[in-house]
Amino acid sequence: MRVVIQDNYEKMSLWAAHYIAGKIRAHMQARPFVLGLPTGSSPIGVYKELVRMNKAGELSFANVVTFNMDEYLGLPREHDQSYWYFMHDNLFDHLVDMKPENINILNGMAADPVAECARYEEKIASYGGIDLFMGGIGVDGHLAFNEPYTSLSSRTGVRDLTTDTRIVNSRFFGNDPGKVPAQALSVGIGTVTDSKEVLVLISGHNKARALAATVEGGVSQKWTCSALQMHNGAIIACDEAACGELTVDTYKYFLDIEKKERL
Ligand code: GLP
């Protein structure tokens, strides 16, 4: 596992955006570059920089296929808190050459949510899997909507959200946890770790405990993000504020080994 520590959220975002751009540009194959994407506040800075590069003609999305991590169950696309809406508002609507047919987002209104999740897994497989999955994590370490004690080999499926997650996400629903959907469709931990590379963004003091569990704790379903330790291409991009619970030794190790990456 790599842990790339930057001074702050802005630098973490820039580093991650340029890492992704480099991977897209280096992808010289006829098959598209398959990119997994998250929602939340963590990736907003990355999306801004990807849009800037795309508009400036520095990065093309013409050969990119995307798969989003998750979607609330029961929210229509046009709801301003659906992840479909978020992704179009923050990324897709601003890209000059993203093909709409290359955008994949789980349908939270599917008549048969279980079948929708199976279809999603099949579609990912039809592209030969995901090249790079970018993610964020919740304060309880959930990756996508894989709450604590979700199997580390889980596949795309329907997930119950914990009360804690609904409280945290209620900031987008008028601070009323009751308005946050109780369930979501989400890729599984196994779906994410099947990707060739996984890049997870972790910023802010409130994620410090989760970062320490991900990097220094044992691999455990209690912290589903800890599954990254078993992945051969896992990178965490984080800021200083998120490093507060790492031991000094760990912190110094990654600063030293990744010093050329510091912006
Ligand atoms: C939600 C999403 C996760 C996301 C997490 C953290 O629960 N389902 O995919 O990683 O929030 O969000 P934020 O980046 O806003 O802290």
C-alpha cells in the first residue's frame, strides 16, 4: 500500500487528479479506460481539476467508461441529492467529450434492485473489469456504502445504512437523518478490490481514526476500508489533518518513501 500525504485538501486533490490523468493518458489500448468513481465531498477537488484539464484540452474522456460506486435506493435521478445528480453536477455536465453512454450509475429506482446490482456486475465484467477505482471513506471506514461488518468479499448489492451514516449524511438532507434513505445500492468491497488499482481519498481530522485503521490496523470487516491492505495496487491520498492518529513512525515512513510526490 502507498500512502501519499499532502499538506491540505487542495494539494491532495491536485495530486490525485494528476495521477488519474496520467493513467488515462498512458492507456494506449483500443479498449476504453474503465474508471470507478465516488461521490461525497472528498472527490470534489479532484473533479474540479479533471474538468479544468479537460476544458483546457489537456485530458480527453473520449475513451473513458465510468462506473459509480453507489446510489441511494428510492431517489430518482432528478433529486438533487441523488448520486446521479451529484455526478452530473460536479463532473459529467462539464466534460466536453464524455460520452453519455459511457456513464454507468446504479439505478436507485430499479423495479428489481437485486437484478440491477447483478446487471451492474455483469457490465463491469463485460469491459474486462475496472482499471482504477477512486474512492472516499466514511468516518466509520465505509468504502462505497459497505458499512462495518460487510463482507470483505462482497459484490454489488443492496445495503442498509447505519444510523451513524444517516446522521453524517443528513447535512445534505436539511439536517434531518429521517430524510436520508435507509438503503442504498453499492458496489461490494470485492468489486472494488478486483480493480487493477484503487485510489482512496482521505482528508480532514474526522477521518483520522479511519485512516489509522486502514493503514495500521489489522485487516478486518470492522473497518471495511482495511481490505485495501490485501490489494497490490492500493494508494491512499490524504492530507496532514487526516494523519493525526497515525503513529509517528508510520507517518515518517510514508513521508520519506513518497517524498518526491509531495506537491
Ligand atoms: C457517503 C458515500 C461514500 C463516501 C462517504 C464519505 O457515505 N456513500 O462513498 O465515501 O460518504 O463522504 P465524504 O467524502 O463527503 O466525507
